Amino acid sequence: MNTSSHGRIAANDYLTALQSVLINTLASDSYVCQAGECRHYLFNLHHSEALLNVDSQGCLSLFNHWPVAD
């Protein structure tokens, strides 16, 4: 298996794990971005925070995911 395949598998595993956590978590905050092009949803997770966007066409995307200092 080459490095590219390992990267895809790791990315898929990461997104699958994050998705399972997000499914069971309500957004702690939401707001319209400064340009008014999308709505941000902030999720406070166990050891991290995630920011998801929904654009005017309804497309959902992971904008950011970062660790939180304990």
C-alpha cells in the first residue's frame, strides 16, 4: 500500500470518528459569517472544538477542527 492510500485511509478514519461524535452533539453556538455567505455552527467536543459551515445552497462543510487545552 502506498503513502497516498495510507493518507486516504487515515483521512477517512478521522472523518468517520468525527462524524460519529458530531451526530451525538448539539451545536453550542451558531452565527452568520462576516461576509454573510454561510452560517457557522460551533461544536464543543470532549477534547476539541469543531466549526461547520452551511452555505446558501445548503452545502455542509467542516471549516475547522482544533484541540482544546485541558
